[in-house]
Amino acid sequence: GGDHTITYPILQALAAKHGPVGLVHVDAHTDTGDMALGEKIYHGSPFRRCVEEGLLDCSRVVQIGIRGSSYDPDPHKYCREQGFRVIPAEECWMKSLKPLMREVRAQMGDKPMYISFDIDGLDPAYAPGTGTPEIAGLTPAQALEIIRGCKGLNIVGCDLVEVAPMYDVSGNTALLGANLLFEMLCVLPGVKTL
């Protein structure tokens, strides 16, 4: 729940316990902005603040589904400079993400990692109930491939953010969000599934 700002204090607490963590970040946006309306802490800046505080192991940060308009001619430059792997949505279109997740699993290794899932990573045809929808996003099946692809990793926490039910009279966004959270719980270490 909540906007993506909530990930910042969660990662502060996790890094205090585990040191810098890896990150699988599903989103339409990189959320590495610096300031908005004079504020340094907002839903578009949590991962820049995390980098500044050394909360992330930047060599183990993967951002999946990134797309949409930008005010910058090179909107992923900051992420690349930090060592993040940025996977634009168009690299995911019309294909299984299982091969990608094999690569991500190798990149994460056995060190602590976190899953942060912004519902706007999905196409608004499936999840319109969010504040900053962007067309041409991931499908629910791809979302499941990403989450299930994390099973067996050293997951120390996860979140699902930016669900805004008031923007979706069908209730589909909340349903999808609840199911994705259930899937995340199922891949946590020590959870036995059939």
C-alpha cells in the first residue's frame, strides 16, 4: 500500500540489519528523481535517496518495465551511472520473462535482496487504479514470472505500492495487487508451497 515513498524507510531499516541490499524493482518509472516541487522525498525519488545513503548494493539493482514520457533526453543515465540494470518495457513485450529472471537470479546471488513492485509496472489495461499510469506495460503473467522467478533468493522484504482503488471502479487493480502480494509471500524464504 501507499506510494513508493514508503520503500525508502523500509530499506533504511533493512540495510541497518543486513547492509546494502539487492533490489528487484518493477515499475514504469525509475523513481530516481532528485526533487519535485522543492521536496527531496517524494514518490519519484526513493531510490536516489537510497543510493545516497548507501542502502542499495547498486551492482545488484534491476529495474524492470521502465517506460513512459520524460523531461530528460536520457532518463536512465543516473541509473546506469550507479550500476543499475535497467530493462525497458519494450524489451519485455510479447515474451516470457523466465530467461530474464534466470539472469537476475544469478546477479542477486545468495546475498540479501528486496522486491519493490509498483503496480504501474503493469499496463493500465490490467491495473488502471494508480496515480501515474503509462501505456505499454507488463502483463499479469509477466508479473508472476518476475515474482516466482525470485523464489529461492535471499529475500529480506518486499512491497507492492501505488494502488489507488478510487481510480478503478472495476476493482481489478486491487484484486491484482492482492494476488501479487500473495505471490510475494509465497516466495519468501522458508515458505513451503505445493
